[in-house]
Amino acid sequence: MKTKKYNWLARLIDRITKSEQPNNDYFEYYGHRVTLQSGTRDYVSVNVADMDYRHQIDFSFDYWTKELCFEGYNEYEERDAIIRAFRRIYDEGWEEVSIGNDEPWEEERKFYEPMLDNDEYDQDSIKRKYGELMSHKAA
């Protein structure tokens, strides 16, 4: 099975974080529409959509606190590529990028937790799926 590469996301993060890149902008990048919105120079909200607007990634980054928050993505690999890109740029040993919110992961966790230790559900299957989910928690 061929795995997807998300190198373009790392390049996108490089572009977004450059000092000459405005925090309020719209551009096309590797077949995606990118919208940057911000009310201040220390924060940016990013929406990345494919050309059909079927697959979208939504996240924000606070340059002051180095907090990265996710509101939406399609796969954990996309999210992880974004996290790696920000950490490559901003982790300085004494201060590192933190994950403030990961809505898609939290929603999935909330879906499975009521099923744990509930005899109405196949516990082997639920525990396996929950374990897989926990392995995708953003560190």
C-alpha cells in the first residue's frame, strides 16, 4: 500500500511563518486553496482546502505562546506533518510548540469513551479501536 506524502504541508508551514508573508492572505499552493486570517501579527488562522473544497484542514498558531490548535483535518498524518513542521521551525530546547486543542481527536475520543466497559459493545473491538486512537494523540 502506497502511503501519502505530506512534504507540501511542511513547505506550506515554511511559507506561512516567513516574516514577509502577511497573516491575512489568500493563495493557491500545490493544488490547494489557502486562506490566512488574523486580527494581530502574533496569530494566524489557516484554512487549507483542495480545489473542490471536499477536504479541508483548519488550524491556528499563536506565535507568542507557540500554541498550535486544530479544528479540522482529514487524517492524523496531515496533522502530524503540520506539527513536525512547526516544531522544526520553533522548538528551541527551552520552549517548544504545544498542542492547545485537537478537536477531531477529542471528538473521536468522546465517541469511544462511553463504549468502554459497556457490555452492549464488543469490548475487544472497542478497546482495540480506542487503543489505536490513543496512539494518535498529539504529543
